[in-house]
Amino acid sequence: MIQVQNLKKTYGTITAVDDISFEVQKGDIIGFLGPNGAGKTTTMKILTCFLGATSGTASIGGFDVEKDSFEVRKRIGYLPENAPLYTDLDVLSFLRFIAEIRQIDTAKFASKIDEIIITCGLKSVLRRPISQLSKGFRQRVGLAQAMIHDPDVLILDEPTSGLDPNQIIEIRELIKRIGREKTVILSTHILPEVSATCSRAIIINRGKIIAQGTLDELSSMSKEYVYAKIRGDRSQIEEKLRSFGGAQSVEATGESDGFTMFKLHPVSGRRIAEDVFKLAVANGWSMSELKAEGASLEEVFTQLTRSGQ
Amino acid sequence: MKRFAAIFKKEFKSYFLSPIAYVYLFVFIGLTNWLFFKTFFISNQASMRAYFGVLPIIFLFFIPAVTMRLWSEEKKSGTIELLFTLPLQVVEVVLGKFLAAYAFLCISLIFSFSVPISVAMAGDPEWGPIIGGYAGAFFMGGAYLAIGIFISNLTENQIIAFILGVVITFGMYILGSPIVTFSLPNFAVPVFTFLGLGNHYDSISRGVIDSRDIIYYLSVMGVFVFLNIHFIENRKWR
């Protein structure tokens, strides 16, 4: 559905997007993940034909964003960063304006608008000027505007920014529902957002893609740790944990009520939680907690984005 | 055509959705009427020559005020990103904005009909120069508008757009007047006289409607509308 090849964008001497390539299949919800200033917004602006690339190509639905810009723009719905809207119009006239430009006829608009109002929760503000709306409602108007013509591809730049936690959950549900039939690219620097809504993620930093894949694939790129909370003499336990052969490193990370929390980094490919349990039984240690934890997306993200600096 | 109509409708409506339109109309009508009637009873003549004499100067401030927000506001608020990621041709947007501003100018001119009506009630004016004056205002106003919109596209700051608009239209207005032409070599004088925005207006508003003057104004509009389109289309691929 979306193909990006060796895309590069420079502003003067600054390289915002540095030779990135990726593909998005129909029905995917892709999370575009990266710290602020990583090049997410620039990439989206190129995909939506607002900016031209310095070099490389991008196409949506087989249409090149530069050569067939008009065809691309017909097929996408775009929510720019901060949801800019014509604030002197009221919500309904704004959506009607977009529908007129998108050449949706009056009868179709009448039926579509009801659906959009419900999905985006705009019923209560329909006649209010956009200038009077809160950030959350503006964001929803922005989403409504992007979906009114049933686009094949939705490109959403930070769709949940400025929303309160309840609204965030609503919008995520909405995006997931849309993603069943459509292709969605959303950018964010909030990691749980990707875990909550996306099927795949692309991690971008300083204009380069540093990792991409399904969420499981990304998580497996990082290490797993075993945590054990054990009561007893700290240095003695640490010594034993280190010497049984399964752990590369052992670290005491905290202490409470006489229990010490140990963080073990297993030798690669080995599952050591059971070994730790057996060790505790054999030595008669009392243990209040034992868990093996895969790296969260947060850790992968931090590891990947920090290492490049 | 439908998309052009949508832009035109939205832009025109936007004038009246905020207090701007009412403030403009009030100031424009108030100021022109005041300047006119101040001398009308003293001169004791049933003509609008004085009125059409001040109009180009009033337009110098009024028209950049009408056009200053047309692009700069889109840039400032980011809606330009929304606009140009919609399936629109640049020419549809530029013409939509230009003609919406033009329609607003026509409305202001219609509101100023109070002047000829009062003049007709007070005496028996010669209608030729009055019709000519309005025709001149219509064409010259259009040229100012095209310049103003073009300038609005150069900055995201409305105040700068306004000031630049005033300065540039003023420059073009006096281009053909003696202040400029007297210091020029002889061969350049007719060129500048032709290029100046003011001289054509003077002849039209005397009641002499010459097709060359109208073609001149239409060309100024055409050139600036074209430049506007050109600048926007080239913005993207830098």
C-alpha cells in the first residue's frame, strides 16, 4: 500500500530524513516511533505531498507522491500535527467544506456525517465554532476531517497529543477499529500508544530507521532479565547466584524488609528462573518474589535511541 | 469548479464570521463619507470628484487590510498544511481567495452608494464621472487586491503583510506620477507613466473608459495571481 525507498530530506545543512526505506501492507497499523525531532513529521509531510523529498521516492496505492500528487491526496486522510483547523467555522460547516473539496455529494455527506459524528463523538459540539473547542475536541474534528471520504490510507501525526487519558483510550479504540479495513500510519513519541494500537512499529532516530518489525520482534531484540527477591545475607547470596553458571551478571537493585532484590542477566538463550528457585530451595533462602521479564518496548527504544548518540 | 466554489464560499464567509468585515466596512464607509462630506457643502457642487480623489489613498490602507490574512493566517495557524494535502489545484485556491476578497470589495463599494444617492438628492450630478469613478475603483481595487494577496503569501505575519502591502501598492501607485517621472530620462517617462497604478485610474474616473486602462488593470491582476500560484507551486520542491 505504501512504499518508501531511500527517502531523504535535507533543510539546508540539516538532514531531517536520511535515506529511509519501508513498506506498509494494506490493513496494517504502523506506529512511527521516535524521539522528538527524529524525522517522523517530515516523513509524513512527504507522504502527504506537503513537502517534496530531496531524493528517493515514495508511493501510496501505486501513485507516486510527487508525480501523481493529486491522486495520492484523493486517497489519503491526513491529520497534521496539532490538528490545524479553520477555527472561525463551526464544526459542521468545517466538515462540509472538506466534503465539498473532496467532492462528496450532498446525499452521501448527509449519511456519512452521522456516522462520523458518532465515531468521533462530536454530537455535542456540532454547531460550535472550532475556536471555542478544547484541544481534545479539535483533535477529534481533525480525525473526522481525515476520515470523511473513507480514505484507503490514514496518516495521523500524533493523534492523541493533548488528550486526557479517557479520550486517549477512545481515540486508540477508534484507530484500531479503522485499522481493520484501512491502512494507518501514526506517529508518536509515546510508547504505550504503539503497544496499544499498532501491529508493527518503525523506530526512527535522527532521520534513520533503526529498527522495524512486529512488536514481538522488536521486544525480542532486547534482553530478558530475571528478578528475585530473597532474604538473607546479601553478599553470600550474590556470590552463589553468580557462581551457578546461568547468569552473566548479578546486581542487587534494592532492599526492603530484609529482602534484597537481585537482577540477573541470563547467559544468552538460557531460561534461569527455575534454576534460581532451585538454588533458593537448596540453600534454604526465603523468597518473596521471582519473575522473568522480557524487555518492554520502552527498553528496546531506550537502548536503540541512546546507543546512536 | 466545485472545489473553487467551496474555497470561494469559505473565504467569503470567513470575512463575516469574525468582526473583521464589520469593522472594515464601518471604517471604510465612515472615513470615505466623512472625507467627502467635509468639503461637499463648502464646494457646493453636485459631483463626486473629491470622493474619487481620496479613494486611491483610502484603498492603499483598506485593501492590504482585506488581503493581509489570506495566506499569512494559513501559514501561522498551520492550516496551509491541511489545505495543500487536500486534492486541490493551487489555481483553484488562489482564484477562490482572490475572488472572495474581490466580492468583499464590491460589497464595500455597494455600501458606499449612500454617497451618490445623497449627491443626487442634493443636486443634479453628472452621472458619467460617477459611473467612471466606480469602474475605476473596481478595476484599481482588483489590482491592489492581487498585489495584497501575493504579498500575504510571502510572510506568516499579518502585520508585515499589511505594511508591505501598503508600501508596495503605494510604490506602484506613485510610479507614474510626476514625483517619480521628473527625475527620469525622457525615454523612460512614458513607460513609468503607463506602469503606475494611479494614472489609469485618473482617466477612468474622469469618465473616459478606455480599453487600454482596463487591460492594464486586468494584466496587473493576472501577473500577481500568476506569481502567487507560481510561488506556491515552487515552495514544495525546494
